[in-house]
Amino acid sequence: MYTPKRKEEESMAISAFSKSKAKGEPNVVPLCDVLLVLLIIFMVITPMVQKGIDVKLPETTTEEVGPIQGLIVLTLKKDNTVMINQDTYQFNLVQERLRNIYATRQDKTIFIRADAKIPFSRVIELIDLAKGAGIEVLGIIPEYFTEVEETSGT
């Protein structure tokens, strides 16, 4: 059987819940701790993960320099043939030829130039071939050139 509560009991029950000081606030201290630990981990790991090619920018001088003896220049043509100085080779045979050339040389420096219409990915493949052949210093000749197309006269 239901017995109505007295007004005093009812008001006490309501007042106990309504005047409560408990609030639902998130505790952000553990979150901050985790974020700081992750930040430190990434700061330590990031320098170790970076990869790339070391670049030496040329220094300018005012004096005239003559042609260097023993300079090797790779020229990549549109038909995927490669000229090593004045000799023409197929692209897949270049690495072996470069190994033979640089096997006895002390100065392992080479310069690469390519036709302006060749995709850059082919130039990167040629750089990889040269590095695989043991070449330590690689220079890129930044000149814009295109091969003159031979036309047959009638």
C-alpha cells in the first residue's frame, strides 16, 4: 500500500540531489601526460628517420678554370641511350661500363646531363645506376638542351 511521504521528507530528498557539489568534469592530466610522452618520442625518432641525398652546392669563383682532364659526362638521350663522354651505350649496359671505368680511378666524380624532354624519373634511374657503380660525387649539369632531330633531305 502506498503511503504518501511527508512534505519534509520529500523536500529533503530533492534538496540533497539538487545542491550536490559533484560535477562531471574530464580529468585531462593523464591526456597531457600521454601527449607529452608522444611528443618526446617523435622528437627523438624524427632525426633518425630522415633520408635523403647530401647536396654540396658549388662555390663561385672569379677566376677562369680550364677544362678538367679525365672528366666523365653521362648524357641521357630521348631514345634511352646514354653517352659516356662520346661513346654511346644502351641504358641497361651503363652500370657495368661505369664500374669498369671507375674501378681504377681515385676520383669518383661524374656529371649527368639529360635531354629536356626526358621524364625526370629516367634521370633518377641513371643516378641510381651511377651510385650503384661506385660513384661517390655526382653533379648535374643544369643546362637546357634538346637533341636536334635529324631530317632526311629530299
